[in-house]
Amino acid sequence: MAANKETYDRILNELGANVELVAVSKIQPVKSILALYNFGHRDFGENYVQELVDKSESLSKDIRWHFIGHLQTNKVKYIAPFVHLIQGVDSFKLLKEINKQAEKNNRVINVLLQLHIATEATKFGLDKEELQLLIDQIQTAGFNNIRVMGLMGMATFTDDLEIVKNEFTMLKSIFDIYVKIDHPLFNWKTLSMGMSDDYKIALSTGSNMVRIGSLLFGRRIMT
Ligand SMILES: *Cc1c(COP(=O)(O)O)cnc(C)c1O
């Protein structure tokens, strides 16, 4: 389903000038992306490497592609030439590969580190201690081709808004701990949290990047 202009404008209005919108276009056809592109939107998020590569080849080069899924180390090379922001990095091994592929492509790739804030065991991400360890490792690793922009996280899938709010509040407080990092590999400013069902809570707890799919495009129909 194509995004409608009223919904798009309403969301932009709710977000205000300081919160970025990533339109999550996974499973959506190219023509739905184009409709939003024609409203002036440029940031799109995809979860699957092959789908992202195919779409990037058939769409305008000025789109900023966000990879928001779980990225396997052996697939980094396919998106390294063009990806704008890899959200959801949760291991040193993956970061090392991103740095290597970025170097091959003569560019710097922006990443967010993914924190595990939900109670579900299935979601990827680091806990607080692992995050600290990874940040220490990055500072001594001597990478030159990545830039760590901040954190991303997903709340528990639940109707209990109090739980979601607590998880986002925790993520924001951890984000704030690292704001003062003074290191060339860090440009700590992005906190990616909030999706169609919980972005309003995310906004109220300090998000500055939301990832919205179904609210913009309609429910994903899996074929
Ligand atoms: C699918 C997805 C979204 C968007 O979900 P909606 O509920 O459709 O807005 C956001 N973030 C991630 C990581 C996703 O996988």
C-alpha cells in the first residue's frame, strides 16, 4: 500500500525538526518507496541485505539507506558501497568487518550500537556491560573507517505502555552516559528508538530517530 501524504505530514509534524524519520520499507514494493520519495523523503530502512541491494539499484542514488536488521558478517560487503547508517551493531567482529569493507570502498560508514532493552530473549543487542566493553574496544582498535553515531534499541512487544516507557527511559539514560566521549571514531548524537506502535512514548523519553513502517505504508503483507 502506498503511503498517504496526510499520514506522512502528520507524522513529520509530530516529530518536529529535531527527530529524524526512517521510513521502514521492508517487504514494500519499489513503487511505495517512490511515492514517499516524491513527497521529499530520503531516509529508508531495510532489514534484508538482498532486498536492500536490489532496491538501491533500482532507485535514486540520493536515498539514504539504513540497514536495521540483523547483519551477518559475511554480508557486509554487499551493502558497504552505499549504506548510510548500519543500525544494530552488536559485536566487535561485525564492527571490524564493517571497518574493513568501508576501507575497501574508500569511505566511512556510520553505525549505531544496538542495546538489548526488551524482556524477550529473541531480540538482538548488547547489555549494559557488553556495551561498555565494546566501546572500550572501539577506542583502542585503531579503526579509521567507521563512525559510531549512538544507540538503537527495540522495546518489548507488549500493550503495557509502562513497560515500554521504562525500557526507553533506560535506553536514554545509557545513551546519556556516553554523550561526553571525546574520540575521533565517535560522533555520539543519535538515539534510534520508536516504531509505529510506540514512537510517541519514544519521543516523550528522548528519542531523536524513529523507525516507522506499517503506520506509513499500511500493514506488511507477507507473500
Ligand atoms: C520492521 C521494523 C521497524 C518498523 O516496524 P513498524 O511496526 O512497521 O513501524 C522498526 N525497526 C525495526 C528494527 C524493524 O525491524
